Amino acid sequence: MKRNILCIGAGYVGGPTMAILAQQCPDRRITVVDNNAARIAAWNSDTMPIYEPGLEEVVKSCRGRNLFFSTDVARGIAESDIIFVSVNTPTKTFGQGAGCAADLQYWEKTARLILQHATTDKIVVEKSTLPVRTAHAMSRILHSGASAVHFEVLSNPEFLAEGTAIADLTRPDRVLIGGADTPQGRAAVAELVALYGAWVPPERILTTNVWSSELSKLAANAMLAQRVSSINALSALCEATEANISEVARAIGMDSRIGPKFLKAGVGFGGSCFHKDILNLVYLCDSYGLTEVANYWRQVVILNDYQQSRFVGAMIRAMFNTIADKRIALLGFAFKADTGDTRESPAIRITRLLVEEHARVVVSDPRALDNARKDLADLGDRVLFEPDPYAAAVDADALVFLTDWREYQALDFTRLLPRMRRPAFLFDGRRFLDHDALFRLGFNVHPIGSPPLSHLDN
Ligand code: NAD
Ligand code: UGA
């Protein structure tokens, strides 16, 4: 008999991963539960709670057949055999490790819920990103009750990126499964391998011990973020020396040992995970007394913050050392294109820095304006929100591009320019526009990572 699957946590990971599992394994019954009733209602409606290209089609093809969304966590636990835990693990904001360690309260409460409602043996799969050795703590909580129920804890971190989640899940570079080297551990790993084997080629399914699996997730994110910080560090040097970061990235990326991906300079990495996972790694290193290692990784985050303040500093200098009372149209608030997610988006910090300088900021974004309104709620009417970029540009001194939406490449800049005050500035924080063409149109163009193209005397 095929065993029932439950996922606790219906967020950016739980929803899409289970939708693909349901699509690829039509003979499995998969339930996704969450204690956020509004989120579950959205998963059951025509409007998905998150924007992710292709997701809606997959959900609609499986929902009600073998994919179910519910708030009944207790029942879900009782009726399932394999439980994926995909709850949030944000950075702790209080007490010991505040600002660095992972806040494990949601994960810990979930473990206790599983213990409370389980009456049969379960495989419990860590899908959330967790500090190394969390599986050990989870196993201890799960076995702290009086019952004889056995829980086998596996680590199966998720590597999907937002905006490309459906492709990443359908054709993953690898699936990583960590389990204990015991008869029960090996059996549980084999069961998860068989589950993914329905659509993932065997050579892409990697099995390791639990701790390697947990650490590999933090390490992968740290290495990816480190590449972004490395290229951004070089972008500062390019601006100072008339080198061009796109040319440098191309030249170094053609070395097959380095490779071309993740070498795009910009206003820095955002998203819910890079920042928190590196800080989590830093905290782990510090707690094992590895100060130099901790400091090495900490620098990746410091450089990322620097890139944003450097970008704002360059704007102020270009605009005659004052942006007070100037209208700045900030185009793109999502942390990357093809998502409405704004968690840790560089746009949040950049907007705040601009407001501190008393600029009048107008934020526009094709998908992320609702989240932007929440992120900046405390700024009140010091920030305006405008879905139409052409309206945002009216009387603006500068257009500032912070997300590389394809829609923005298709903007009619000959319509935008006449609406703006002169001299008109354009700051490309993602290096995705045609700078020469914009300069010829009359913009003073300031791309991150290469010298400005200016009509003004220096
Ligand atoms: P999220 O905040 O979007 O979703 C987590 C969900 O868990 C929320 O809806 C919350 O209500 C629910 N939840 C928390 N405690 C619960 C409980 N006790 N019972 C029921 N539901 C509960 O988070 P996310 O972005 O999906 O990330 C989840 C985990 O996956 C994190 O550890 C994250 O680091 C990791 N991850 C995220 C991504 C990504 O792209 N967002 C990618 C890979 C890994
Ligand atoms: C990232 C990882 O790519 C996923 O493998 C991982 O599963 C996920 O984090 C996670 O653990 O949450 P995600 O944050 O969704 O995925 O998006 P990325 O494509 O990695 O982009 C992250 C940030 O880096 C974005 O702000 C993006 O604009 C920036 N970036 C990326 C650059 O500035 N330059 C690049 O070359 C690449």
C-alpha cells in the first residue's frame, strides 16, 4: 500500500514541493497543512498565496485528486506515514544569538505536535533549513513521550530558487537525503529515494549522513551568496577604474573552474534565506569556537550591506550631493524578478536610506506592491506606491531600477523621459538595461559596476 504523505508548512517551499510531488506521484495522497488559515484558504482558491510562474497550473491539476490543503494539523499527522516539516526558520530577534542564530521555535513546536498526535510509526523529514545536528534534537523530542511509536528523522533540504521553483523541482540538480546508518535509518532513506525516483534520475539522488546533509544546505547558500558578494566587491573597483563588471564577469566565468553562473553584479542579494542562512552558519562557527571561519562568512553579509549603502551614496553624489525633496521613482521592489516576495529585498534598505535623505520615494513593482506596502508601513506617507511606472516617473528626478523585471526592459523610455525633471538620472542597480541607448536618449545613466554615462560636466 502506498503510504500517505503530509507536509507541515504551506509556504514558498511546502506548497510548490508538494504540488510537484503530487503531480509526479499521482498514486500518493499528499496533504499540506498550515496553522495560517488565510494561507490554506488561498491554496484552495483561484488565487495562489504566492506568485510563482507555472505553480497555479500544477496545483489546479492535482488539487482535490491527490493534493489537499487543510488547517487540520492533528488529523494530518494521525493519518500520515511520511511527514515533511517545512515551517519557517527565521533569524532569532530576541535573547541569546539574536540577529544571528536560527529561531527554532516553529520547528520545535511542530516536533511536539507530531509527538502529540502520532499513533503509528513515522518518517519525519526535515525540509526546512536548519542548523547542523538539529535532527538529533528533533529525534530526542519525538522520543520523549511514553508511547512506543518510532520516528525516523531524515534531512532532505530544499534547493529551489524562487521564480524558477517549478523547473528546479521538476529537474533538480540533485536531491539530497541524509539519514542514520542504522537498519531503520537505511530503510527510511530507501523509501524517500524511491519517492523521488518517480521522476528524478538515480544519479541525481545523493544520500549522506544526516549532519552532512544539514550542513550542505547552509554551505550551498553561503557559497552562492559569497559569489554574489565577490562580484559586487569587484563592481566597486570597476566603477573606480573604468573597468566594466560585465566584461570582467564574462572573462572570469569562461574559466570552466569558475563557471558563469551567479556572477551578476547588482544591489546585493535579498530573499528569505541567504542572509539568515549565512548568519546561522556564522553563529554555528562561533559556537564551535571557530572565530576566523565565522568572520570569513560574516564578511559576505557585511559586503552585501555595503553594496546597498554604496549605491545610495553614488546616487547622492551624482545628484549634486542632495536628494532632499527630489522625487525618486524606484522601479522594482521584489528581491528578484518573477516573484512577489520582498523578504530581505535590497529595495527595503535602499528605500529607507533614501527616505533618511528626505527624498520623495515612489515605489513601483508589477508583483510585489502589496508586500512593499507592508514592509514600509512605518514610513507612512513618506513613501508613495504606484503600480504604473509611467505615472511613477512624472516629475521624477531619477529612475532607480532595483529588480530586473522583463517588463522594465520593454518600457518605452522615450515616453518616460519627457515626464521627468531635468537633468534626468537613471540608476541601473541590476545592470539589465541598454545603457548606451538610454544615454543617447538623454538620460544620465549610472549603472552599478561601470562608470557613468553623463551629459553633465564633471
Ligand atoms: P514560509 O514562511 O513561507 O512558510 C512556512 C509556513 O509554516 C508558514 O505558512 C507558517 O504558518 C507555517 N507554520 C509554522 N509553524 C507551524 C506549525 N506549528 N504548524 C503548522 N504550520 C506552521 O517559509 P518558506 O519560505 O516556505 O521556508 C520554509 C523553510 O524552507 C525555511 O527553513 C527556509 O529556510 C527553507 N527554504 C526556503 C526556500 C525559499 O525559496 N523560500 C528555499 C529553500 C529552503
Ligand atoms: C536561493 C538559492 O539559489 C536556492 O538554491 C535556495 O534553495 C534558496 O536560496 C533558499 O534556500 O531559500 P533564492 O533566494 O530564491 O534562492 O534566489 P536566487 O536566485 O539565489 O537569488 C538570491 C539573490 O541573489 C537575489 O536577490 C538575486 O537578485 C541575487 N543575485 C543572484 C545576484 O545579485 N547576482 C547573481 O548573479 C545571482
